[in-house]
Amino acid sequence: MNKQWVTYIILLFCVVAWGSNFVFGSILVKVFDPSLIAFFRLMFILIFLFFMTFRINKTKKLTLHNYFWLAVAGLIGVSLNQWSFYASLQFTEPVTASLILALSPIVTSLISSYWFKERKTFRFWGGSLVALLGVWLVITKGSFLVPSIGKGELLIGVTMLSFSVFLIFVQHLSKTIHPVTITWYSNVFGLIGLLPFVPWEDTHRVWSVPFSYWILLIVTAIVMHGLCTYMWNNSIHKVGASKAALLLNLEPFVAMVFGFFILAHTIQTLQLVGAFIIVMGVFISLRTKRETI
């Protein structure tokens, strides 16, 4: 039991880091192209992971089948996820993005139920609808009419879906592959997948970016997408993808706090209400037992 608490503390640290990344990411997209942010971050992440995982990766022999699925996981969970995340912050606020991403636990659970042949209860579906209502409330600003979904909301939706799919891949692959190896190769393939989409003709402009932004990019890359991804992937198989994803519902609150203190963003009552509804909906859904409908 004590070991499980340690695991949840590690996961909670990752969630706080990822929640703050909505704010730091909104700062970085003002001076970097989203593709360049993802590219440079992955470069620094791989440098960090190389020293963290070299010995383990050197001793593990993978099959062609393993490489194929690691490549798929990297393209979906790293390339697409990283690019869509930073691209979305050009068009939407950090808190709104975090609230939409908070649906990932339910989407993860839905995909998990299909992948692992689990049936869900009516309570699960009811909780899912409650969580969706919370997101709808924020997007429509309380009008409950058909929302005018912008480019930012669509892009963060892609981020949410790609992350949920990636969590399932990690849970499945970790049965036969060490989580460290999954982390390393998914980022390698993720970097490769980004290469065709990087605006190489504009890369010369990044050298004029103030040094403080480079420090922010490097530190957040290593901590949030290097160290935290390493710890998350190493812990997710201990508690399961659905339970681990439940903690992700704290991200909107973290984004609100960091946005308030760093960006001086006002925390709106509607955002707090929407966040509370989303958390309650996901809590209801994921606290249900595995029963047949």
C-alpha cells in the first residue's frame, strides 16, 4: 500500500508539471513556431533520456513488431500530441485548453474498454455525460447553445485524443517492453515524425530569441516531457491507465493557479464551475466497478 502511495505522489508531481505547461507553453508560442518548440524540446528530451536510459536500452532486444508499435505510439503520442498542443495555445487560453484536455481520462477509459474488452456501467456513461457537460459549459460560456468551436479548441481536442491513445499504447506495450524503453523509442520516433513539418526556412529566426525563453524551453522540456514522461510511463503499469488518468483532472486547477500568478489571468467563476463539473463527472465514471451493462 505504501508503494502505491509513492506511485500516486509521483503521478501527482507529473500532473502539476503538465498543468503548469499550459501557461509556459502559451508564453513560448509567442516567440517560437509550434513545430520548432516541439522539435527543440524533443531534442533536449532525448539528450536527457539518453543518459537516463542508455544502459537499459542497450540490454533490451526488440523485434521488428516491437519497433513498429513503438513507432506508431511515437507518431501519435509524441509527434501529433506535441505539435497540436503548442499550436492550440496560439488560438485559445491555457485554462480552456486544460479543461478540454481534462476529458482525456474518460476517453482513455473508453478506448481501454474497447481495447481490453471491458464493459461499462450506466454510472460510467452518466459520469461521462456530466464531464462533457462541464466542457460544454466552458466552451459556450454558459449559454448551452451550439458552441462556436475555434481552431484552438479543435487542436487541443486532437491533443487530448492522441494522449489518450498513447496511454493505452503504454499500458499495452509495458507488458512486454520496459517502460524506459517505451519512453526512449516513442520520443525518437516522435522526433523523426516531426521533421517533415518543421519550417526549416524560418529556423534562423530562433537565434534572435532572448536567452530567457531558451532557458524556459529547455527546463520545461527536460522536467515536464523528459523526467515526468519517464516517471509516468514507469508508474502507469502499476495502477493502470484509467486510474492514472484520473489525476489529470487536476490540470485545470494547476493551469488556473499558474495563469493567475504568472500571466495575471483572472480566474472566472464559469471556469471554476466547469472544472468542478468535469472533475465530478470523471470521478463518478472512473470510480465505478467493472460491471456489465
